[in-house]
Amino acid sequence: MVTTPLLPSDYLDLVSPLRAGADLRGRIEAVRPETSDSATIVIRPGKGWRGHTAGQYVRVGVDVDGRRLWRAYSLTSPTNRRDGRVTITVKAIPDGKVSNHLVRRAKPGTLVHLDQPTGDFVLPRPRPAKVLYLTAGSGITPVMGMLRDGACDDVVMVHCAPQPQDVIFRGELHRLVADGTLRLTEIHTDTDGVLDITRLGELVPDWADRETWACGPAGLLDAAEGFWGDHGVAERLHTERFRPGVVVAGDGGRVTFSSTGRTVDADGATPLLDVGEEAGVLMPSGCRMGICFGCVSPLKAGAVRDLRTGEITEAETGVLIQTCVSAAAGPCDIER
Ligand SMILES: Cc1cc2nc3c(=O)[nH]c(=O)nc-3n(C[C@H](O)[C@H](O)[C@H](O)COP(=O)(O)OP(=O)(O)OC[C@H]3O[C@@H](n4cnc5c(N)ncnc54)[C@H](O)[C@@H]3O)c2cc1C
Ligand code: FES
């Protein structure tokens, strides 16, 4: 009663936000530029942090212009870092709200919200004898977490970036090459052109014998999945996508978020998660790419289209939709 309308925990949050039992948060302790448009964010997680497996990602909630936005970022720190801090490495994308905020504006001391690490883009135990990492751009981040864990003996990496200065972690990668831990081929797409996956054998003759982890833009991953499939070794390829593959868009419609009382016009290609956030509606979210179901919301009326398949879902009692991969297909009402 004494502290109403705030709870005692609200006061504790002010003095000890990282304490055990509090909602999981982290304090940004440093922001280290990596390239002209990427930076590593050093975070001290709160007491409830359970630790991660190399290759996993964490959802980070960041307050940008007064709104909390959640995004997934791969953990780039080794799992055994003694100081208890973790790192994510973020590449600022054009018009990207959270990535630009973290790379260009985040300051040490800032608190961010965290979820426990998750994801199955990880090395199995026992470790494979021969590994290939196939990465491009910021897709290097989960693999850097694996490399820093130093787990495998025979590691080959093919990494693509526009120019040498765009290669995130380049100095560290070259040190690993120098000490014999890694064999690396860099492809600088501005001068070499994009990687022709059908010629991978010229770079890595035994690629089909290697267990492969690939992360990068959809074009690279789609080509890799086709290539591995054509050679009958699809089970040796593990991929991580940073955004869902959108194959179908249609007409949009007027979207009502009935719990909040907001109504906006949406096109048929923008995920309802983005539509709701843009309208200031508090939308639950997770991976933002259709894998975690952290964004499901009841569809009360109308119809939505699954952007990955084109499948239409119509409202009926109890229907839940994944707002991160669904767009309006005519007028609809989302219970948020
Ligand atoms: C499992 C997982 C791990 C991830 N790990 C990392 C990581 O380690 N480092 C990292 O930098 N990012 C990572 N991402 C991507 C990250 O979650 C965000 O999608 C990215 O930072 C863009 O967010 P934003 O708020 O800046 O862009 P938004 O404001 O959401 O989007 C701005 C514009 O960019 C487009 N867009 C959104 N995401 C991307 C993207 N990834 N690439 C190109 N265009 C995009 C949108 O369609 C929109 O047009 C990961 C994503 C997933 C699902
Ligand atoms: S946010 Fe993960 S499935 Fe939609």
C-alpha cells in the first residue's frame, strides 16, 4: 500500500535491475565498432541468465524512441567467458530501427531486456571430425560464437562480404588462420562476384564430407539447400536464417487491433507484427521469422495470409496466427 501504484519490485529495479528474481535484463557495458556499419555490444546479463550453447541466439528488447522493440541476435562470445559477460554483434541495416540504434546510438550503462538463449544452430556432441562454415555478411555471427568455443579440429570457412573492410571479425579470423586453427576463403563480392555455389568444390574439394553450418542471406541459403539436396547430402547442411523467406504477397486490408482499439491500413506484404508495432500496439514477439511461436495472437475476424506459403487462414473460434509471418488478406481483427 505504501508504494502504490508502484510495486516494491519497481523500486528494487531502480537500484538493482540485474538481481536474481527480477525480469531478465542486461546492462550494456561497451559498444565496440567492428566495421563501418557493425558493432559488438558487450552485455552483462542479470543473475537469472542460464548461459548459452555456441551458435544460439538471444532475444533482446531495446527501447527505441519510447517503444520497446524485440529482435534476435546471435551470441558471439565464447560460452566459458570468465567475467560473466556476453556479446552480440549487430550489423546496421538500412532503415533498421533496432540495429541502427544498437550500432550507432547505444551507450554503456543502458539496460536492455533479455530472454534466455535459444536455437538449434549448434554443434552436436561428439563434435564432427570435419566442419565447413559457409557464411555471408552478418551471418558470420553465430559461427564466430562456435569458432571462439574452439571445438573442432578440421575447420574450413568460406565467407562472403562486399569488400575486405566489410568482413566482420577479419583480424581475429586471420589470427586463427595464422595459428592453423582455420582454413579461410574470403569472397569479396564487389570484385569477385557472388559465390557460385555449384563451384564450391573448387574452394573446398571435400565439402560433401563435411558437416556444414551456413548462415547468410536467403539467396545463399536457398542455393546451398538446393546444392546439398541435389548431391544427396541435405542432412549434412544446417542453416540459420535471420529473416523469413517471403514467397507470396497479396492484397492487404484494414487491420483492427481490437483490444487496443487501433485500426490501420496494411498492405499484403508487411507482417502484422510490424503493422501492430508501427501502430503502437504492444505485440508479443520472438524470433520474428516463424520458428518460435512467440508472436501468436487470436484472429477474431477476417483473414490473413501466411507470407511463406500463401495459405489463407480465416477467423474462427480459437484460431491463433503467427503475426510475424502473416499479412492482412482483406479486413481483419487481431485481438491485441
Ligand atoms: C535467429 C536470428 C539471429 C540473428 N542474429 C543476428 C546477428 O547476430 N546480428 C545481426 O546483425 N542481426 C541478426 N539477426 C537479425 C536481427 O534480428 C534483425 O532482424 C536485424 O537487426 C534488423 O532489425 P532492425 O530493427 O534494425 O530492422 P527493422 O526495422 O525490423 O527492418 C527495417 C527494414 O529492413 C528489413 N530487414 C529486417 N531484417 C533484416 C535483415 N536481417 N537483413 C536485411 N534486411 C532486413 C525489413 O524488412 C525492413 O524493410 C538475427 C535474426 C534471427 C532471426
Ligand atoms: S516471433 Fe517467432 S514465430 Fe513469430
